[in-house]
Amino acid sequence: MLKQLELMDQAASSMSDADLVVALIHGPEQHWSLMPLHAVCSMVRPASFLFGPGGGYSGQNPMTFPQWLGQNSKQNKLNRQLGDVQVRIRLRVSGDKHEIRQSCVPALIPHVVKPLIDQGAAAVDDVVKRMDAEYYLSREDWDTVIELGVLDARKDSIVNKLIKPATKTSFTKK
């Protein structure tokens, strides 16, 4: 484990050196001849330090950069959507995004999602009225509440299966 940390330190140091080289390349003197050195410092050396059967790629906590990019993109999208929900309910509820996510959104579930699951199309008018008149929420905000996974069933696909298609169609039209 110590050896793995040392290799990670060397890789990070090499990336730091690459940042210094970039400053020389894009600085006032523009040393474009340093581009190959930048490639070596930013990609080749760090990859050589962390390549192999160590903790970097196949160990207990493997680095999965492409998966991280996908999850980071999803997190950024949900963060943006949560910001939209926060802006809309600001007239009724105060708090930052984290407070809205942890306190307000779970409190909305019994009023804007559960009735559609339990009562079906009969609850559509009440749900839309509550969303529009009390919290100024749109249909997209409702999707955000579902996607944030605040229900017991953490997947929005499961929640969408619990709501009958006719109810969902009526809700979307309304």
C-alpha cells in the first residue's frame, strides 16, 4: 500500500511538472518545442507509474476514470436541476440546495408522487394544483424529484413503473 501511494505521489508530481511546462508553452515566450516534454510529463510518466496490477487499475479500489466521468456528469445535471427546483420554491421555502434536497424534497413526495401511485388518475388535479399553486413546480421539476431518488425505491424507473401509464399521461397533459 505504501509503494502504491509513493507511485501515486510520483505521478502527481509529474503532472505538476507538466503544468509548469504548459506555462512555458503558453507564456509570453511560447516555447512550442516543449510540447513533447509536456506529453511525457502529463501522460506517459503518470501512466507508467500507475500501470499494472496494483491498486490503480485492478486492486481493491480500482480507478475507473470513464465511469467517474459518467457519474460526475449525472451529478452535475442533478445539481443543476436541484438548483432549478430551489429557485422555483424559493417563495415558499428557504434554504440552500442541500437543505432543499435533504428536507424539502422528501417532504414533497407524499404530496406530489405518492397520490399518483396510490390513487391514480383521480389524484392528478390535486397534485398539479399543489405543485403549481403552492410550490410553483413544473413537470420537469417533478421528474427531478423522482430522479433524486428520495423514495424508498431509489430508482426512478421503479417509481415510473408504479404509476400507471394512464395516470402518467393524464398528469403530463394537465
